Amino acid sequence: MKRGKKYNEVAKLVDKAMLYDANDAIELVQKTSVTKFDATVEAHIRLGVDSRHADQQVRGAVVLPHGTGKTVRVLVFAKGDKAEEALAAGADFVGAEDLIPKIQNENWFGFDVAVATPDMMGVVGRLGRVLGPKGLMPNPKAGTVTMDVTKAINDIKAGKIEYRLDKTNIIHVPVGKVSFGSEKLEENFQTLMSAIIKAKPTAAKGQYLKSVVITTTMGPGVKVNPAKISE
């Protein structure tokens, strides 16, 4: 893959063989951000588990203390009082069966997170094939299947992110924007890592945190020393 001149220049600042402390890695990714826009800072965490086994799944949600810097559009599947409550709490879209053809037939995905009340899961289940692959299916573990729609919406708008393993046993999540500065990014990163460490399955054997890389949109990756990440 051919990289631009600017990328190649900043990539020289990163020692590929080195495992950095988290605070040093965060400072370095800010220095090596090559975009003209305010780039997202991401964490890529490889875990020593096998996601093919149900008892080794790692999935959950955590509210980052300083949010992600992104405006999150929330869709709520609810009826009656709960639909009204969702609108009052600031949901961007609220609906029930009427949303099925809009998503299925019109291929509409104008939202970032979907929340559903438990009684709506029969309806939402019909969208499983469409929402599932996009990571948009409401899930009790992530707190997106709940009767407390107000709390769910407030948490999401405040910077709640969902983390889950992909097929290669890696979690990819945003931890903020370059403009946040080192202190806020580090607090967000440590909050995320604590949640992932607490979510360690009892069936996981050996080294749990295999590798941790912090990067920015289009910037070089910086390896963090997993042994120095505390709970």
C-alpha cells in the first residue's frame, strides 16, 4: 500500500519494535495525525480468547468520561408511553413496525445506535439479518434492550460506546478526537481498558491482552505495552 509523503515523515517518529506506555503512545498518535480534519483516535485490542466459543465472547458497553467527540444519532423501537419518553429524552428517531419496511426495503440507516424496549424485540428480530452484520442490533449486554429508554439515550449521547470482538478476536473502538488532548484521551482509554479487563471470560486461558495498538484516522499505529495496562 502506497503511503503519502506526510505519512512517511510522521511514521519515522514511531519505533515499530517498541511497546510504549499508554500516555506516551497517546502523545505520539496526536503528533503523527496527518489529516486536515480532527481525526478520531482509535484503540485496537487483540485478546487471547477464541470468539467462536460462546463462553469466550467479550462484549459490553462503557461510558467514556469525555465522550467520543461524535454526534450520535439514536433510533428507538418503542410504542405508546415509551415512545413519548424516548422523544422527550432526545431520541433522533422513534418508531415501531413502521420502521421495518423503511430499513428493509429502503435500505435506510440514518442512525448510529438502535435501542429497543423488550416488548419490541419480536419486531426488531425481523431485522436481525440487516442490523446484525452492521453491529446495530439492540442487545441486553450493551444496555440497548431496556425499559429505561431515558437512561439508555442519555448514556449513548454522553459517550457510551459498545465493544465486541470481531472474527479475528480484535476489538476496534474510538476513544476520542485528537483535539481532546492527552489527558482526556488517556482517561477515556483507561476507562475502556478497565471495562475490557473486567469483562474477561472465566474460560479465557493464558495471556488475555495479546496486543494493544492506538492509532488515528489514516495515521500510523503505536503499540502499547499490554503488561503495563492496569485494571
